[in-house]
Amino acid sequence: MANEIILPTEKCKVQNYNPRLLVLFGFPKSGKSSSVASLDDNLVLDLEDGYRSLEVMKININDIYDLFNTKAALEKKKKETNKFPYRYITIDNATRLEEMCLVYAAALYRKTPMGEMWDVMRDEKKLPVRKNGRLVYKPNSDVRTLPNGAGYLYLRQALKEVIHMFQPYCETLILVCHVKDKQIQMNGAESTELVVDLAGKLGDIICGEADAVGFIYREGNKTLVSFEGGNGQIREARPLHLRGKRFVIGESDDNNNLKIDMSKIFI
């Protein structure tokens, strides 16, 4: 028998919490990698071999299969210890992750009736090529080439699944992203805003699912992260200690030694 639902009679109290999914985006060399590398108990999934000059726990990820194998290792560790393997897991970066997810997106599309024969290899008689009874597909197939943008549905699904599959293995999943300019209309005039560098609506969708979206940038010798929203900007946060706030998280001395402190981001 299903549990009885008790209807509420008053509003619940506001709770503060650390973000389960944190998106950090910024320009190259703005301090994104240094910031996440400063966190203790943080596993970095390095998709571009960009942490060679930093002390960090990392796994170099070369393709989508490395990601699935990492997920399997995390699952095994969680079962052995009955707790999160890491407090944080960082995926760096989203643009490269999107490219890796093309293989998975193609597999998702081929599970549909209309996609089963898409980009299948054919012999000299134009017959489908099979190996061990399975169809052989062309390498480097790209769902983004499907007519009328139909393939982006499967790319969005693939990217979301891969991101969310790491959330059960940490308190906070951090997604590091590059930034790009986006043309927008504001008060009848054309303007630009800074957005996450993902194709189509992917950036808006991922940021919409995140608990907090922070823009990392430098001012002089300081590194800052802003969760200030408004004016159509995507940066904002649900947790009270981050909502509408801006923090100095790093400062460099005259010898260019950078000191990072992320304690204000996580309670």
C-alpha cells in the first residue's frame, strides 16, 4: 500500500545548501582551473589535459568510453565504502564534453526506428555491412548534420545524461565551461551577453538545471566569481549564501603566486 500523503498547512522554512550542480564559466586563463584545483577532495575529469601545472587529483579523459569507465569505477567505490567517493567532482570542460557526447548521441538516435540505418556502412553492392551480425556504422557520425536540426535533441539528451550520471558520486558536481558572446534584443536594441559555450540551447538548458551559475573573471591581481543576475544574464544562484553575490576567491602577489580560497562558495 502506498504511503499516505499528508497535506501541508503552512510554508516550510527557507533552507540554505551547497549547490548539487555548479556551473563555472569564464574566458581562457581567467582562473577556472586554478579555482577548482584548490578544492580538497575534488576529482577532476580533465578532458583537455589542462591540469599539468596544477596539484590536483585527476583522470585524463580522452573519449566517451573513459567517462563511462570512470562512472563504473565510482559506482564500485561507492558500494565498497557506502559513501560519496569524493566531495566534489569537476568536469572540465563542457565544450569538449559536448564533442565527446556525439558518439553517445549517435547511439541514442540509432535506437530509434528512423535512425537505425543512419550512416550505416555499405559494400560495393550498396548492401549494409555487418560484423558479427551487427550493423557497422561510419566513424565520426555527427547528429548535428541531421535535417532541420533534429539531431540536437539527441545531443542534448546525451550531454544531460553524461553530466547527471556523476551526481550520485559527490556532494557537488562542478561543470567548467568556456564563454562566448550571444546576440540578444534588449529594449528594442541589439546587444550581446556572455553565455556558456555550448551549441544551440544546450547552454541555457544546463544552466537552468544548475543550482548556481558563476562567472569567473580577473580584475587586476584578483580573481572573482559573480553570481549576480539580472539583465538576461545566465549567472545566478538558488542557495542563499550565493544568490546575487560576488566574491573575491583569489589574489596573486608580485611574484605571480596565486592564492585561492573557495570557502565562501561552499558552506
